[in-house]
Amino acid sequence: MNADWKFSGDIVQNFDNHILSSVPLYKQGHKLISNLSDFFLSDNSVCYELGCSTGTLLQTIADHNSTKNIKFIGIEIEQDMVDFANSKLNNYDNIDIICDDILNIELEKSDMIISYYTIQFVKPRIRQLIFNKIYESLNWGGAFVLFEKVRGADARFQDISTALYTDFKLEQGFTKEEILDKTRSLKGVLEPFSSQGNLDLLHRSGFVDVMSIMKYICFEGFLAIK
């Protein structure tokens, strides 16, 4: 079906396995962000994840920082994901999962905010508002970690990226039909910007210090420090 992808219903139970085989270096990205947290999270810190889905990344970071008194807050707009995450994380009294839109929430002052392949699903017209809110809510010296699927800088690079990513998915066991169906279902739902487009959003919101920390074809992670 065209443009019918949703992060709810049947996808929730198998989300972690699906995403592991769909996004290159997905688990390595989790490990990298956990290690990065050493530089920004300390006792009494607040850490947000926007679009936390099943809560796996928050759980990984919380386990990594188990000796510190840190408040972890996941924001997720899909109630099915929130219910699943809360069930999985019910033994963690320092992790709260909230079902809401980030633009509706008053964010606490925080030392780290993470968006792990989330903003690409947000309508472009409101992305700058989200980046602005993230910048304002961070403490000075705090980190915004942004991972996104990115478009090529021009048509040739985009063609190369698309071909290589298709090869990756075939190697993961997806059939040609599954790849095509997924592509059609994401039309108008997944709208990635280029690397420069994401950098422009960061700079306009106020971030000056920005570094690329991971890149694999059309998947990239950025670290922005306030």
C-alpha cells in the first residue's frame, strides 16, 4: 500500500528485530551513544530520547550509567509503543515513557537529548521548531545526539546511496517485493534531509559546535554541543 507505514499495531512486537536488519550499524549506534553519555551525564542529570519506540536505547544508556542518579525520559507519540516500552522497563524506576508530541511538552533542563532516526518522520515544516526547543532546553555544554537517514548531496550521490542501501537490504534477507512494498509505504512518511540540511537546522537553532560521529552510506549521526 502507498504511504501507509505506521509505528503501531503488529509492528511493535517485532520492531527491534525489524529495525536491526533495516538500519546499518543500528546496535553500534546504541553503543556509541551510551559511551558518549559518559561526557555529558552525571548525578542529577536529565536525559531525553525523542521518539523512543520500544525504549531499547534508553535501557542501554540507563544500564551503562547504573551507578549514577540520572532521570531518563522517553517521548513517544504512538501509544502502542509506549505501552510496550513501559511493560519492558517496569523495573527501571529512573525511566519514564510519555505518550505525547514534543511540541506539547514543557521540557526540563537537560544535559543530553537524543533523536535516533526520528526527525526524518516529522513533517519538514515543524522540524525547525523542534530543533529550537531542543536547543533551548539543554543546559550549557549539553549534547543533542541526532541520527538520521540522509539524502545524497546531488542526484548522482543519491543514486549511489539508493543502490548500495538496496544491496544491504537484499543481503539482510529482504525480498525485492518486500523492499518495494516498504519503499511505497514510506512515501510522504519518511522525508530525510541531506547532511547539509540537518546541519542547517542545527545551526539555525543556535548550535555552533557540531561533529559527524557516524556515517554509513545514507545513515549519519551528529553530535551537537550547546
